[in-house]
Amino acid sequence: MATYCSNIELLPEDCVCSILSYLSPAEACTFSLVSPTLHSAADSDTVWKSFLPSNYEDIVSRAVNPLPLLQFSHHHKQLFQALSHPLPLDSGNKIFKLDKSSGKISYILSATELSIAWSQDTNYWTWTQTPESRFSMVAELRTVNWLQIEGKMRTGELTARTTYGAYLIMKVSSNRAYGLDSAPAEVSVAIGDKVVQRGKAYLCQKEEKKRMMERLMYGNRSHMLGNQEQENISVPLKRQDDDGWMEIQIGEFFTGDTDQEINITLMEVGYHFKAGLIVQGIHVRPTH
């Protein structure tokens, strides 16, 4: 490492900047600590502009409050740092964020950006505000026997050649939920006209008493079906940022190099009534 750094310091600064541009933001920060020469190159606008999305000016223009970001228009490291915090876009219906270490893009689509079957019929869904949500409105299921939630975006909005995961951000009402664990929902991710991943997921964690009854009543049948099918059914888990919400993994996909439509779908059509699901949105983020 020491020999390599000594050699790279002999190069003109513009050459050093070009080399560092191929690293990650975290690696560039590490190099900036090695010597004053590398610090100057690693902090340069040339290097940090390469870590920004090619459409960063459009992203800034779509921000709910773009003015604080405009002061960094010629200071790319500071702009990168600002974009590594959640940034509301498109009238607050989406949240954009860059990963601090890798520079990869993530998005959260609000419930208002999703296609939810019968969501405009107040007999089935209620749109309400909750202080725990990142968005102004969330969708709460009143009662329905056909649940279908669909989110769409394009691979060109994300980082190219990157594996992403799609997650439904949700929680369950504490006083009026029922039927959410009666049958697993079908989940899928399609790129263009090709389904790249398909699976199943429960909409809430089953109570221990209910699991015990199922083991007693259907234990032999479950054994005949095999444990692998059971293990492949996703369940809601606490989100890593501990924001009080749960998430269900819908699937993973690879962005590649071409711009194609991504279709993220959760559907439960068991024709039994269910209620109490609260939907905040869909989180699309790089897998690590």
C-alpha cells in the first residue's frame, strides 16, 4: 500500500483524480488521509462529481426544497454528502438517497405513487396521516377480499449493474386487523416483460398460539409438503433504521445497462376478508 501510494503521488493531479474516480466514495475518503497530495486529489470536484448520478441536476430540481442544495452546485463533495441523506422529491411523493459508502441510489415510493386496487373507494381503503410516516399520507385497509399492490419505476433511475431489493414498508393496525395471516400473498418483480423473481409472503407475523394450532392440526401435511416451501415464505421484519415500521421483501433484481420498466407486485386473492394493513410505500435499495 505504501509503495503504491508513493508511486501514485508522482503522477500529475489530474491523473490521480482520474484514478480515484474509479474507486468508491469510502475508498476515496481513505486515500485522502494518506498524504497532502492525495488529500487534494481525493477532495477534488472532479472525483466527487464522478460519484454523483449523471442526472443529479434533475434530481436537485425535483427536490421539495432545492434551495439548500443549489449552494453546492459547484461543490460536488458537499452535494454528495447532502444527497446521502433522505431527500423528498416530486411534491414529497418519493424519497431519494445515495449510499454514503458506495454512492449507489435508493428510492422510496410513497403509497400515493403505488397502484392499489380499489384504494379510492372508502369502503375498502382509508387515506390518513400518521406522524410516524415519511410521507404525508398512508393507505389503511378497511376490508377487502382481493388485495393487489403494484409499484413501477425504471432501471435507468437506479445505479446500473447493481443488485437491488424491493420491500413493502407496512405495519398492522393494533385494534382492527384480521385475515392478514390466513394465506400468503404472491410477490414478484418483473423487468420489462420478464418476471425475474417470484415468491410468497405473509402480511403479518402469525401469533404463537395460531402457529401451535397449525402444527397440531396440519403437522403431517406440512411435513409432506416439505420444509423448503415453508422457509421460502417471507414474513414482515423490523426495518434496519428502526423507524417503527416493518417491511416485507418482495424480491431482488439486477439493473443491468439498459433502461427498462420495473414492476413490483404483491397480490393476495384468497377471497377471504382481511383488514388492518397500513401501507407507507415501497423501498428499492441496493443489496449488500
